[in-house]
Amino acid sequence: MTNRIALVLGLFIVGAVLVDYACYGTEHGIFLAKKFADLIEWLAFWR
């Protein structure tokens, strides 16, 4: 992964979090963080 791709992905993730916060507040952020942790655990299993 190049630095440019990493920067674009990072900006996309930060932008998505900001849009979620602006539209729905903080309640969805906790739910998404829990689901993201589950996804990381699932991916680690298949690695």
C-alpha cells in the first residue's frame, strides 16, 4: 500500500465518522465501534 492510498483511505474513514456523527449523533458510533471490533476479530480468525 502506498502512502497516497493510505492517506485517501484514512481521510475516507475520518469523513465517514464525521458524517455519521453529524447525522446521527454519538449513539451509532458505539454500535459501529463494537461491530468493527467483531469484524477485526473475524478477520484475524481467517488469517
